[in-house]
Amino acid sequence: MGAADGLPGGLSSNGSVIMTDGSVFYPGAWSNGGVLTVNPYAVSA
């Protein structure tokens, strides 16, 4: 999961939605029912 669609490990794509299996921690992000949710205030541009 993840590597086949060019995303980092633990992530997959469901159309335009990035899904997470929860196996990898990404700072500033969390799983919202499997959807990878990002806090825009925790991500630097």
C-alpha cells in the first residue's frame, strides 16, 4: 500500500482523497476515519 501509487508508506489514494492505514506517523496529521487529515497551522509552506 502506498508505494504502488507513488505515495509514502502507509498512504493510499481513493480518487482525490488520501487515505492512511495508521501505520506511519506524519507530524501535523491524523487519521479521521481513515482519511489523512492535516492541520494547516502545523505545516510550513
